[in-house]
Amino acid sequence: MTDTDSTGTHSTGMVAGGVATRLYVDAPLQAGAELALDRDRAHYLKQVLRLGPGDAVGLFNGRDGEWRARIEEVARRGVRLRAEALTRPQAPDADLWLVFAPIKRQRIDLVAEKASELGAAAIWPVFTERTAMTRVNLERLRANAIEAAEQTERLSVPEIREPVTLGELAHRWPKERRLLLCAEAGDARPIASVLQEILRERGEAIGPAAILVGPEGGFASAELDALSKLPFVTAVGLGPRILRADTAAVAALACWQAIVGDGARRPPQR
Ligand code: SAH
């Protein structure tokens, strides 16, 4: 089990109440609630973390805050836990989605992980003209997003949305959600100026937003033109270098959080 290290700072993964492991669960959490973990998670707790009856773990489900739970039984088929006490109340997340064109395996894993770490509320794959991938493994995206959420002290996990084409995306887009189009070509204002302007106009009430990143092959110019005409779209630039799609996603999410998101808040202090 991790513990306070010699520099006095806590090792990653510590949750309130000195519990080292945080797990995402689906079930409701309340005092006394009994929970069962599936075989994979049971294996992780038993064999990887070497936890057993009496040990505590942190649980969160995206709705009920973070709970300290005690392992009651470790059996071959699963692990039974009981929620004991609320260690952190649920706090609202930034309402920020990441919409991105699927890229190859390791890079898409990285996008899911980093988007989760950077507090994205949803991850939405979109197929564009030059997207090289033809399918996305949503389960894998979800597993990566959950694992990152568990490690990152957030109390929710990003929703993984069903992939759509760019045309469908534009058609189905919730109009009140601002879409920042990361545009490597054409007219685009620097992302920081756009975000500072939003902050000046909206103050605390930033409202729902999303970041859209294109595939490794970039957006087709017709796509950029069509997107730029949509009333909820603002094209933004990330500087003079052409970034890889995964880098662009991370950079844009980080800028958003730093300027209009929760960048001023601190991790929970133990
Ligand atoms: N192959 C393309 C580059 C695509 S980069 C070309 O050479 O033009 C992949 C995606 O990352 C882009 O579609 C865009 O959404 C984003 N991106 C990369 N660099 C960017 C930049 N400097 N500004 C804004 N978006 C950028």
C-alpha cells in the first residue's frame, strides 16, 4: 500500500482517510451499501494490490461523491465491499467535451487517458473525410478513461459517446454548446484570446463547451469551411507548429481548464 513518502508529500493514489486505492463503480454509494466487484477488479485488488478483508479502498460512481469502503470478503469469484463513510462530496465538473477523429491504437489510448486526467466530461469520436481508422473500440476507450479517472482524484469518469460522422455531428449538435474547432489551416484566432474573451463575456457562467480535433491527415478544406459557418463553432489556433492530433487534444484541453475551467483549484489535500 502506498504511504506518505520521505519528502512529506503524498504518493499518488492516496484518498481521504489514508486509503491508497480508488475504484470507479456503477452502483449507488451510501453508508452501509454492499458492493460486489467483478472478477477482473477482484483480481486486481487481490493479486496486484494484495488487499484482503479489512483493508480500505476509495469508491466513486460519478454521482454520490467518494466513499471509504472496507473489503469484507475476498472469494475466487469476486470481492465484496461495504461503503462506510463519505470522504468527499460530489463536486460539479467542468462541462467540457472532447470530440476527436479516431487515431491509431496507442495514440487513441493516450487521448482517452489524458482527456480523463484533464477533466473532460465526455469523449466523442467523430469520423471525418481523412480519418484513417474505420472503427473505434469504445470499451477500450472507456477502460482507459476509467483507469485515468481512478488515478487522478476526479469523482466522475468521462462519458464515452457513440461515434458519428462529422455531418451527423453538425446536425445533432446541441446548439447551446460552444464548439472550439482546432484548425491547423485557415483563419483561426489563438485559443488563449478566444478563451479570455469568453471569460470576459460570461464570467463564471462559462456554459457547455467542446473541443474538436481532426485526424492525423487534418480536416479537408471543405470540412473546415462548413464547420466555420456553424453558429456555435469558433476556430482556434494552437500556435505555428502542426501538432499531432493527440498533442492538440491535450494542449487545447489544458488551455481551456487553465483559462476558463477549474485550473485555479487544487488537488484534495490529505
Ligand atoms: N496533416 C495535417 C495536420 C493534422 S494535425 C497537416 O499537415 O496540415 C491533427 C489535428 O490537430 C488537426 O486537424 C487540428 O485539429 C489539430 N492541430 C494540429 N496543429 C494545430 C495547430 N497549430 N492549431 C490548431 N489545431 C491544430
